Amino acid sequence: MWDKDTVRRYEEWFDTQEGSFALRAEKRLLEYLVSGWPRRGHSFLEVGCGPGMILEMMYETGFDVTGLDASPAMLAAARKRMGTRADLHVGNAEHLPFGDNQFDYVALLTVLEFVEDPMRALEEAFRVAARGVIVTMLNKWSFYYLSHGIRCCGHHSGVLREASWYTPVRMRSMVRKAAGNKPFTMRSVLPGPFITWKHTLPWRFVNTLLLPYGLGSYTGIRVDLCDIETVTPLMARTKAVAPPNPIASP
């Protein structure tokens, strides 16, 4: 599916008005979801990294990044973008070539729509993650599905019409089954129809709001596998204060 020509069209779409707008909204959602995680010295694996746009963002926010994709063409694009800043691997989401708890954080970003065994891919992500996992999806209960996801009259043209779209309820249930009783943080973006994905007002404001889970076309779940560290230091004195002299005269 993801040959060199498909990858080229994929990257070109993000140069369009709607594509660049969607990418900004998706990045805003991801920035929110990772906002509580410590980054310096912490590893981040993106399963299904594609051409590396999100890998680049995560690298710039401070993570040590690794990317994996089943498509050599996608990895070639990611390598061109990232150079030596990322460790890149060809691999399958259902059979990750990594050890248990090898990465601090793992992300599956609109990946489950394209794998044969989504539950297995989720289980693998949680197996190799030590501290947290992020899962995002394209929402079947959205205007975007009506314009880009429905298979009309047996017509399957287009990558998104070949994808398996998920409802928010089903995705949350699948992640809960893989994660167990761990805390969730959930949000979404892009509630409006595709034709409203514009940088002009009021659509710019409406479609970049962080909304409750399931209301937007692009929906994300963060699972914390351990307690989040305090990453903002408390204020402290920078100058020593001499203790009082107990024998000094009043």
C-alpha cells in the first residue's frame, strides 16, 4: 500500500491548506497529551512513524526518539527528514522487535486503522512501554468519516476508505483491555467537516479547540503506566540564610 508514490502524495497532502491545518491540530493534541511526561533522557517510540513529521516534533520537545514502520518507502522519507536524530527500524506493529519495557513511552498514531490485528498491536505497544502509551484514531462518529471514510457502492479508492475506522467507545474498550486499570487522559480535535479545516475565523478557533474525547475527527488517549514525576521544580532560596545566634543579646 505505502509505496514511494503513495508516500509522495501523503507528504504533499500536508502542504495543502486542509492538510497543514489538520497537522497543526493533531500536533496541538499530542502536545497536550505528552505535556505531563518528563522528556530529557527519556525514550519515545512511534510505531508506524511514517515520514517522520511527529518524530521530528517529539525530538524537538526533548525525547530520544525511535521510529518503526512496515513501509521501507516511509522510512526512507523519515530518514531524509530526521538524519541521525532518530533510530529507525523496519518492522510490524503486531510483532515489535524490542524487549519488554525497552522504551519509556510508546505511541500508536492512527496505526490501528491499518493493521490486521489491532488488539495484538496494542498489546505489543504496552509490552515495550515502561511509563506510558498514546493511542490516536480517526473517529468513525465524525463528519470526516462521512466525507472520507465511507465505502460507497463497493468503491474502495483512497487510503482512508481502505482503513478500519473505529468508534470512540470501541477504541476506549480496546485500550482498556490492553492497559488494565491504568489512568486515562482523553481529548480530541477537528470537530467540523473537512471543508471547515481552514486557517480563517471562525473555523481556525473551532477546529483547534481541545475537546472531550470522541467529539472531534482526531481523538487521542494517553495511558500512564506509572505515577508522573513532578517536572517543574519548586521555588527555593538561592542564598543561604544564617541561623539565629542563641546567645546573642536581644
